[in-house]
Amino acid sequence: MGNKVRVAIIGSGSIATFRHAPEYAINPNVEIVAFVDPVIARAEKLAGKYGAKALSHHSEALKLDIDAVSVCTPNALHAPISIDALNAGKHTLCEKPMATSNEEAHAMIAAASKAGKKLMIGHNQRLADLHVKAKELLEAGTIGKIVTFRTSFAHPGPESWSIEGATGWFFNQKLAFVGSMGDLGVHKADLLRFLLGEEIVEVASMVGHLHKPMGDVDDNAICLLRTATGKMGTLTASWTHYPGEDNATYLYGEKGQMRLGTDPRFSVIVHLANGEKQFYEVGKLQTNESQTSSGVIDAFVSSILNDTEPPVTGEEGRRSLAVILACLKSSDTKAFAQVEI
């Protein structure tokens, strides 16, 4: 490997442009070798900025002298490209949702195991400072045993952020697999699993295309969730939140409650049943308008250099995906659905 991790970024859209490329570029232990995109002009634009090669197909990148890849493609391509990369002996960071089915996710995990390479999924919310702080407080028993919870992730939609706009892959079911649930809902499923420290085992949901004039994927979802120990709560995802974002989580415990991402200054607020209030200023969540370091890239690179398990393994990604898959099944069948843990 030499002194630096040599990386190819596969997919040269907005997530590569605003997250992966700049975060790799500022990591002193990384050299960006290539950008890949079937629309070669996109790859060329980033390659020119970062002094890398521009390629039109991921198979070309896998032939290069590289150590790792970031998979930043449309959702339906995540699994096949990740599996190709792992089979070629490359550590792989894959954007979320990691796959379109439980079977695909298992195949990715198996490929990583067989190759002896790292597979990390880009669930950045569990790495955010406010959620790390919240986890610390929860484990310390600050609000006691969690009873109920609710979380939401909503914004006006990806058309203003995606490189392709309103005609892009986000709205095409063949490429995207799902809409708001893949873009936003899976983030919150992963966050809840992280904060609660247990699995979500049963869901009931309504997932639909309610408002967007383009595309054939869901733009809203409302989900009821039950955990293994009986905690109950809600998860909502929406692309019709005009204007701005709602990216908040509420946890209700036996001794009080915790609010995350609800205040512009204090990102963690604890309100105890005895009247005591605690305010923590521990950083804001990223938004599409305000891109800050996600922590994902640094964690991935560190896991390679130190030969440690990445903080969001393929199995973690699969279990978060499984929650979303169960929600889709519930919505389709109009019945409760079990999560394939």
C-alpha cells in the first residue's frame, strides 16, 4: 500500500463532489487516483480538480494500482459494483442504502469476507458528534430506559442537490430502487439502531408517491417501529418538506427525554422528569446546503491503515437496510412486517 491509501471514486455526482472527494483530499493518508462516471465529463471535472485520472467504467479503475474504492453510484448499482471491487481485492466504502435486497447485502458481506477486505457503509448520522454524545448519555442512564421514540428526516427533495436535477436517477425506480426511504429513511433506521442499541424487529408503514410531479418512487413514508425489547416509535421520511430540513430525533425515557437536532445552538437537549434541563453544544448535523466533514471517510481510511473493523460494517448496513425493506413490504401488504435480522 505504501504510505498512502490509493483510492478510486466510482460515480462522480453530488455525493462524490461534495462529500467523498473533498474529505479524501484533506486526509493526509490518501491519494485520489481516479474518478469514474459513464458521463465522462463529470469524471473529468473532478479529475482535473484533484489531479487524478478520469475513467468511464469501474472495471477500468479496478485494474489500476489502487487500495480502495468509494461507490457513489445510483442505488441499484451499489451491490454489483461493490462486489466487483471486493472480488478485485479493493477495500470498499459504499454509499447507503448498500443494496436493493437482503440477498444482495449478504452477497456483499460474503465478498468482503472472502477477499479479506474492509466493507463500510456510508451511514454518517451515527458518526455525527451530537449522536455520539447522545449515545454516551443514553449509556450513562441519563434519561433511564427508553420507552418510546420518534425520528424524522425531511427536506424539499434531491432535485436541487443532485447533479442531474429533476430528471435524475433519484426519481427512477430502476436506478434508485426507492425514493425518500432510500435517501433519508435508511439513515434514520441506522441511527435508531445505533442509539437504542438493539434491533428493530417489527414495522407497520405507509410509503407512497404523494406529491412530486416527477418519477415513480416514494416521496413520503410514515413508519411505526417496534424493537426487540418492546420499545415503540415512529420514523418519517419526506421529500416534500418546503422549505428547509427536519432532521430531529426524540427519545422518551423513564427519567426524562432527549431532543436531538431540534435547536440551532444546542444540538442535544435533555429534560429530566425532576425539572432539570441539560444543554449540549456539540455540533450541528450536515445539510445539503452546509457540507461539513461527515467522519465517514476518515473512519474508512483509519480502518484500512490500522486493520480494524470499520464503525459501520456491511452487517450493520444490512440490518439498517432490512428495516427499510420491511417497511416497504408492510406498505405493500397493508400489514405488519417482520424485519429480517
